[in-house]
Amino acid sequence: NNFLIAANLYVTWSPCGRYLVYGDKEDRLHVIDGRTLSTLKSYESKTEMNEFVYHPSGKYLFVATGQGRVEIFKMPELELVRTVAAHSGQSNCVALAVSPDGKRVAVGASDALCSIWSIDEMICERNLGRLDYPVRAVAFTYDSQLIATGSEDHCIDIAYVNDGSRVHEIRLEGEVYSVAWHPQQLILAFASSGDSRERDSFGVRLFGYTS
């Protein structure tokens, strides 16, 4: 733990399990060798850094940042190879998800939009705009066909990735903090603030059906 400088906000493993990446409150990224726990690379951003996710290949790391941008790093070198203006410069990109098939990246931002991008061409295929408040969490299903978007709207929007049409809306009593699909089934786990008046409204909930 002697390499920790500031409080940390996000952490993720590389798909191969060898590298650990964490981001701190000073907007710095660090790559740790999971075997020796030594710091291999560090990167200091000039803007706010939020959630980050690996591409399934392990070759790239996508980072949500301020000013509506997504930064793409070559891994494990932590070399910035591209910056994408994913949302308006007045908004902050907050949440990220890469589809399990590696073809798309979804970006949730403070402008209440979730944009879906083709990774090969790095162009925006569509925006999901049914929410009114900042998007906090996004997640693809195991088959990359559906996407769940959670925000401060007290609901979760579930949509088809290919055309953006709504599949279902989960109404809640509070803000959504995190969403995660089961790796083999259409079961969504989510965490929300719940209703302070109801004892059982907190914690993690599940939505969906087993096959």
C-alpha cells in the first residue's frame, strides 16, 4: 500500500488477470503488476477522470473523462492513443461499458445521454435520450444485445443495442448507482439509493428471469 498517494475511486483488473488499474481523486491512473504489486506506469490527466473499462482483448483501456471526452489507452503501456469527443464539452462522461463481443462502447454522461459507439470505426451509432438526469451506470448483456442505463431518474432503462428502442423500464424509489448483468443469463443486478421510509428498499436487487 505504500504506492497509494491519494484516495482511490475506481479499480479494475485486466482480462488476463495480470494487471490491476486504479484511478485516484487526483485524476491519475496507475497500472500495477498483480504479481509483484509494483507500479508499472502512471498517467496524470488534465481533466476529471471517472470510470474506466478494459476492452475484452486486454489491449485497450477506455476512460470516461470531463469535457465530454473518452480517452483510449494502449495497455499495459498506459499510452494515450486517442481522445474521442463523445458528448458535449459542457458535460462530463461518467460511466462506461464495453460490449462482451468487443464491438461497441457505451458512454453515460452528465447530459442525461448514453451514446453507443462502434469501436472499429469509432463513430457514434446512436444516443439513448429517454432519461432526464445524469447517467451513472451502463451495462451490456452477456450477448451484447441489450443495454441497461441507470441514472438519477429513479429508473433503469433497458434497450436494444441495435436500434435503441426500449425493452423495459424498471421504476425505482431512488437514484441508481450501479448496474451489472449476469455473465450467462438475462438477470440484472442493480444498486440504488432506495426509499428511506422503507426498510427493505436498500441493498442489491435482481431483475429478470432464468432460462
